[in-house]
Amino acid sequence: MKMKSLFSLNATIMLCVALLAGSGCKKSDYRMPAAPAYQISIKVDSRLGQYLVDKDGRSLYIFSNDPDGRDNCTGQCQLFWPTFNVPNLSASMLGPGLDLADFASITSAAGNAQLTYKGWPLHYFAPDGMKMEDPGQIQGDNKFNIWFVAKPDYSIMIVNQQLTGVDGINYKSDYTVGNGTTTYFTDARGRTLYNFSLDSANHNKFTAPDTATVNNYNRFWPIYETDKIVVPSALDKTQFGSITVYGHTQLTYKQWPMYNFYRDSTRGSNKGIAFPQAPAPPTNPVIWPVVTQNQAPAAHQ
């Protein structure tokens, strides 16, 4: 009995040795497959939440001066905020939670290929104008109140843009005629957000019950419908909220309900400030002002 057991053990050992020595059973064949090297992925920070990084873990940023989808970082700006690009980006190069449809390629201000995310040109940050920040660092976030880490789930963005009404006239931040950028809010894809001047605190006085009725203005001024509050770090998240409007959730800021304008068909446009009439303060106040960080809270009426 013992001889039979010993023979079986020796046979088993010899079989294993033979298999390992064979061409189809090398030790290397049993190694665990390497994790995919994503060119872009999502990382999580305890303070900032989710944000985008490159294959080495370096943070990616977006610029408030780029609401039109073009790279407006020119001259010396390019030294501190180098462009980011991945040639021939494909879905397999993206980490979980990222959609290839959200990325596109443009030509940067310097003439190089540059990736955009949800229409925002992507950049690195080089604190000294030469060396990019190390992987895992997020020093560029909220830099000068115009640079923010790229996030996959923003519901609000801060932009700097010239106000140009539906009448084709340029307006300043006080809605008088003139040139100059205004800082205001858009959604994640650069679409301008407005308040209705006749609304009151958490009270939408504009939207009608039947949003399909052609004879009302609901289709001109759709509510900004989301209950997600993910904002740039320069903003106070507690100032945002939401209300229910005929079964839909409308985002608010300082208790002002927020809307989009149907004529803003291109990124960064803000034609609604001159609709239905051109503003001429104080005699002809703006009916649909853009949403700004320092605006007064809505009144309780």
C-alpha cells in the first residue's frame, strides 16, 4: 500500500515538472494580467471629490475664460498651463466613469492638438512656468479664481465672457452698453444660466404647468433641471438648493431659480440678457440677468 502511494506521488511530481518544462505551460503564463494603463481616469480627493488625471496621476484643469470651447490661454499663460492631449483617444484609454463622447480635439492657441472635456480645453499646471506639478498634487485648483480642476460631475461652472444680447449689442456687467467680460455661471457644458427678475425666494413665477404648450414661454426659458450640486471650489455650496416645479427639480442659487435660454445655441453665448427687450438701466432694467456669484439673495414675497 505504501509503495503504491509513493508511486502515485512521484508520478504526480514528474507530471508537474513536465508540464512546466513544456512550451505551453511556462511560469510566465500564470502571471496576473497587468492593470490597463488608462490615459485619462478619475481620482477622488477628500476635499474636492472626483477629478480627472492623466496616466501618471497628474491633475487636469479647465479655464474660466474658455466658455466658447476655444483655448484662450495665450502668451505667458501657456508656460504655466501647458495643454493636454492624447493622440487618437479611444474608449479603451478611458478609466471607469468616463465617456468617449465627452472628449474632442481642437487646435490650441499655440497651434497644438489639445483635448477638450465636455467642451472645455484641458490643461496641466506648471507652478514655476517650467516643471509640471507632481502626480497627486492639485495646486492649480481655484488659482486666480479662474482655473479649476476638471471634474466629471460639475453642475455649475464659473466663466468670464463678454455679454452680447440677442440684439447683437455688447453689454458690460452693469448692463450698460460697452465692452468687457462679466463673471457668471453656466452649466457643465458652458450653457449660460439666468434668473427671472420677477421670481422671489424659491418661487418660480414664470414656468407654466403645461410645458408642451407652444403659446407659452416655457420652451424659450426652460428651467435648469438638476438636483446635483457640484460646484467649483471658489463657490459656497450651501448657497445652492433646489425646488420642485410641476414635478421637475430646478436648481437655485441664493434662492433664485435658474433657467437656460433657447437662443443660446452655441457655448458661451448669453443672448437672453436682451430678451424680450434691450436693457438700459435704470429706466429699462434687465428682465433676465445672468447668475453671478455676488448677486443679492432673492427676496421673500
